[in-house]
Amino acid sequence: MSDPLRRLALVPDPYPGESLLSWADALARLNQVPRTAALRMTGMAASTSVSDVFGYHVSSAVVRAIQHTTGVTEEQVRAMTLAHYAGRALDPLPEHDPEGHGALAKWRYRQRMVLRQRSNACPACLRENGGRWRLKWRLAWSFACVAHERYLISACQGCGAVLHPQRPGTARSWICPGPAPGPGLYKPKKPCGHDIRRLRANPVRDLRLLDCQRRIDRLLEGTDDLPQTQAHDIFAALYRSMQHAWAAVRPLRLPRTDKAVRQAWDRYLAAGGFHDQHRPLIVAATVKIATEAGLDASGAGPAVTTERGTAWPNWGAPLRRRATAYGELQLPANRFGEHCSRSSCSVWVPAGRGAVLSDTAGWAAYCPQHADEFTVRARSRERSGPSTCADPLIRFLEDRLRDDEQLAGKEGDELSRQRIEAQRLILDAYAALDSRSAAAKSLLYAVRCLLLPYATHPEFHTRWLPRLGEDPARPVVGGSRDVERNTVGHV
């Protein structure tokens, strides 16, 4: 039977932006107990182990236990979990699952930019704040410290072990515990002992990368005056772009940046290299490519030129789509770089170039050349004077459309003008096809449908009415007599 929870006398105040595990370590140090003992004393754990999913979110029962034993408010507790970023950098939390934790498990699995059971670190921050680990360091989005202008570190430089692992150990979280004892024969005899606060971190001299990290930090903390949904869209677009860079068929050109980032990217691309995509220097390289890169290294594909540093992503609210005076459709440029989604084109589209379009597969970016195919509206051919077409059906329809256009011009009816233009586009498409082809037969049915408003005209012939047998969506199986019996009646 477990001992009842009681109020603790020595409780440290949560450090701004601190993670829940770091605060538990601070409480353990203050009470001079191991980490697992501090977790049991506060009701955050019921055994001598630390859960693999510790720190993602806390249940209402755990929150009440922490409030009872420490006096820390519910808002402070939840701000120390990764759920604090739900709806922005992470997907929104699922609704309450009364039958179990399946929904939460799926939510945890989908968070690809969370560092599982480990953390990045800024040694200078750990020196200044007394060994408190920031919550945002558990996100791969944090690759640099803006305050100290240093890239974060992700592993001990003495033994290569991950930092701040979620396992039983000493409460002195700035001391590297060494590699985790695995199921194999190797068992580390003692902790590594390196002081993480004294480790060397590479300086950030690339001011544009530093600005990217500053913008990401504002999105994480919600200080950018953007709604959660728009911030989440920005993170989703940036993650999609980083995936393009990580899994590029051809190596992407890394713009000029810091030497440490360039060397890490070269090692990542090397054959047989260690492909840890979430290391801070690799994340910095992919963010650099997503926000600035131009053509592929090979220069293949359509010529898409960009001045260095001028193609920047849209970090703010998305641009609204609108129609210009000429009827051209303007679409927002892609926020971050991506490969062109046209199957025959794989060129890299820099941030701010091309266009983003929505189709059945979702949002996709297209290079300027192929974006014009979607954004530049088709126009009918020029027509002057009476129609000279040999087909009486087409000649009759063109004459009627010309009469309608003159009437719409007198009345200033723009909607009627657009309708007439749409009908002429169908006529042009039909005229460009072989009349014996299946596409031409389908368009002929559409042309016959356009004639229905003019069925009472004196020059109209009943044989021009659309027939059921010609409908490509409802083919009639049978002979010509069956088709004639399905003729639409007189209007």
C-alpha cells in the first residue's frame, strides 16, 4: 500500500519556460532526494521508473496531486508540458477519451518534431539559470539560442549520450549520466561525468538563421499576434519544406551559412552517414534551405532565378486570394521552399516564389512556369462579323452569343459577359478537336445543352436539342432506335 501524499515544505518556483522534468529535478535537489523519489512524492509517478511519455501532458488527477503536494497552480503545471504547444507547433489535443488513452497515444505518435526521451541544451543558459532545462529544447524547432547566439547541442561531447534523458538518475541534471544501459552486453559502469554547462557550443554568425529562430520562438510562445490556426499552418508548411530537403532525390544547394552548419549538412549527405534529422545543426541547414535556397545543386529543371536573400517566407497571415480587373486569379506564394508538384518537374521552388494551389491531395507548391498554367485564365479566340463556320449548329449559337454580347454591353451586365465568354470557350474547345473523337462527342453534348435557352428562336431546329444517348455520364446501350426514342421533347 502506497504512502499518502503530503504537502512538501521545500518547493522551488517553476522557472519561466521550464520543462516538467527539469522542475522535478530542481525539487529533488532542494529536498536532497533522487529524481524518482521526487516524482513519487509529488504524485507524478507511482514506480521507480520514468515513463517514456513523461512530459507530453498531465491528467487532471496528476494535476490535483501536484497542487496538493506543492501548491503549484494547474496553469503552471500544464505550461511545463509539451501540450503547452498544442494547436501551434503541435497538433491540437484530442477530445477526452473516456474509454482509454488511444486518442492521446495517437496524438503523441504524430508529433514528429518532438525529441522523444531527450532534450537539446544551451550550456550558457544552464550556467545562468542554475541547471533549469527549457521546455522548447524538447522540440526540434529550437536549433539555436537567440539570447547567447549559439547553436544548441544535442549530445555529450565526451561520450555521445543524449542530454537530459527520461530515466532514473541523479537530480544534478547538468551532469551527463552516460549512455543508457541497453539490453546488450555493454553496461556503463559509471556516469560519464561531463558537466554539460561547460560544453562548447558553436556560435551563430548567420544573422538570417538567427532571425528565423527568433520568429519561430515568437510563434511557439504566441507573442506574434497570430491566431493558433495560422501559427499551426506556418509550422506545417515549414515542416513540409524540411521534409522535401531531408528526402531530396538530388542534394539541395545549401546557401552560404556558418561553417559548422555546412559541415554537418555535408556529413548528413555523405553515403553511410549518420542521418539524425533532428540534430540542431541539421535542422538549421534545412531551415536555411527552406527560407533561402534557389536551384538544385545540379541546376537541372526549368530556369528559376532568385537573388540571394530576397526570397523570404511569409511568416505572417496568409494572403487572401482575389481576382484582378482582368480576371486573372492571384494565389499566395509558397511560404517556404518546396519541390514543384508537377510530375514532370522537380525543380526547387524558393520561398516566396511560384504559387500554392489546392487540389484533391491538399496544398501543393508549383514553380512559376507551371503555376501560370493554373493562374492565367484561358480566353476565347477573337471574333469579328458574322460566323463563317460550316456547321449550322455552331453558326447559330455564335450568332446568338454575339446578339447577347451586344445587349449585355448596353446594359453593363458583367455577369452575362462572363457567361458568354464561358460558352465561347466551350465552342473553341470543340472546334479544336476531331469530331470523331470521344472528347469531341462529349463536348458536342455540352454545346447542344448551351442551345436550350434559344429553343424558341425561329431559326432553331429541334434536332439540335441534347439527346440522352449523347450524355457521356448516362450512356444508352442499344441501337439507334433506342436513342431516337430517348430524344428530349419539344420545349
